[in-house]
Amino acid sequence: MNVTTPPVKTAKDYASDQEVRWCPGCGDYAILKAVQKTLAELQAETEKTVFISGIGCAARFPYYLATYGFHTIHGRAPAIATGVKLTNPELDVWVVSGDGDALSIGGNHLLHVLRRNVDLQILLFNNEIYGLTKGQYSPTSRVGTRSPSTPRGSLDTPVSAGAFALGAGARFFARSVDTQQKHLPEVLKRARQHRGASLVEIFQNCIVYNDGVFSGFTDRAVAADAQILLEHGKPMLFGKERTQGLRLAPGRLALEAVTLDEDGVSEADILVHDETDRTMAGLLAAMEPPHLPVALGVLYCDPAPASYEASVAGEVAAAQKASPGKLAELLQKGPTWTVD
């Protein structure tokens, strides 16, 4: 019997026939390229892959992938995705959402999908602004952000996606940058490998309404010193010459940046990244320039014994086994009463 080997798929095989339409220079183009590259490296089965989005610029994603997709309503993508995964656990379900979509009207839905630990890959595009509705400030916008809705500057303390995820009980949280085309696919593959809810925050530039908001740690001239690429089991070193590192500040639970060979500091003083340490993940998520680098990569990964849909399937099977099997018998089972 002749067995035909399926052809190897390339990134182009995961692109749909739809014209990609975002503003020229939008970071979404780079993320789309990284996702298509990731799917090709995974040789994902298009007929078993689903992308579900809410509302916003990022929500156009399902149109541009040759997989199944669902463009849902504002903030509700996690709820729809939960239903899809529970109905057919064999599907590989991805959620695409912006910072406004996910952390404002969708905050409650995101919280519950994380704490339930549904096996989804959730991609949170963070550009710190509402782009589709013309540049209003978003939940992640920094204090002082001037926008049509905050002409004198935002007064709100911004939401930290990392702090939110860890507080909600997420078992996987990672970060990357739209333009880091080597790093981002590796993070996406780690998210898919994780069994349970995986939240990946992607720092994404909005060239029209918030251009350069992340330039303080993404520009080539400063990136090496302003960001740290985490690797499990490796010392937390950064800088052009990898001569800077992180250690616990003396006498308190806080991180500080130090330079090797200064004040007697050696590599033995540098912390080793343990992605299963939730407390350390919280400290890493809170870091920001100029005093500390932005942490990228997998900040936290500690899988639960079972994902939500697997637990639900087990409960359903047990209930079916214990059931009398016939609807009439089930309806007449237990206490009954007669109304005269």
C-alpha cells in the first residue's frame, strides 16, 4: 500500500485570500507574520485550528488566517472560546484581543478564563491606546496620556497585564514585542505547548495614535540595556555585553540591577530564572525602565494537573455513567409533588 506523505506547509499556507488591511506600519502586520510562521513551524492542522477575536484593530486577525475563525463581540472572545473548547476539546483554540478589548469590557471574561485554566492561547496586543475608535486612552495607558477622551492627560493608574494574570490565577504568562521576529514565535510555541490558559502580552506599536510608546525599551539603540530576555534555569543577565544582572535588594523583597565586577558583584550573585516561581514572576512583571529592564519571555509557567475542559469532560462522563439513561426516568427520579 502506498502511503502519501502530506506536503510540508509553509507560512504562506496559513494565509487566507483576504486583503490584509491595517494602517501602514501597524504592528499587527508583524504579529500576523509571526503567528503564520509559528503555525508553519508547528505544522498546525488548519482544520483543527480556530482563531477567535473580539472587537478592535487586532480583532481582524481571523480574516487573515486560513483556519477556522470567529470575529465575536467586544470583550467576549474568551467566553466564546471557552464554549468552543468545551464543545470540541480536540480543537487548537487561539484568542486574539487588544488591551482595551481584553482589560476593559472584557476584563471579567479574561479573569474567569484564566482562573478556570481553559486550554487556550490568549494573545493580548498591548499598544496602550484604543486604535480602532480613534485614539482614546485605554486601561493600559500611562498616567498623563493625552487623548481625545483625556485631553488634559489620563489620571488613571494603568492596568498591568502581568499583575492581572497572576492575580487571576493564570498558570502561564509571557511577553514579547511585535518586531522581535525570532523571539515572538518561540514564545508563541511555548504558549501552545502549555496545557491550560496561556496569556501572551505582545507590546505592539500603534503608529497613528501612540507611535513610539515603547521606544524606551524597544529601540535598537537601547534594547539590550532596557530589556531582559528570560530563560528558565539561566542567570538573569542583560546588556550589550551581558555584564548587568538582577539580584534581590539587600534586606527587602525587591529586585535591583547590578553590574558584574562592580562592588564585588559576581555572576554567583545573579538570580537564576525559575519560571515556576509565582512570587518572582510578579516582581519581574513589575519591572520598568529607567531603573530596571522590561522582562520578556516566559515569566511564569507552572501547569496545573488538568485543564478546565478536561475536568469538565470527566465530570460529564461520570454524570452520564450514573444517569438512569432515559429522560423520563430522570424526570421522575427523586421527590415529586402534586398540585391540586
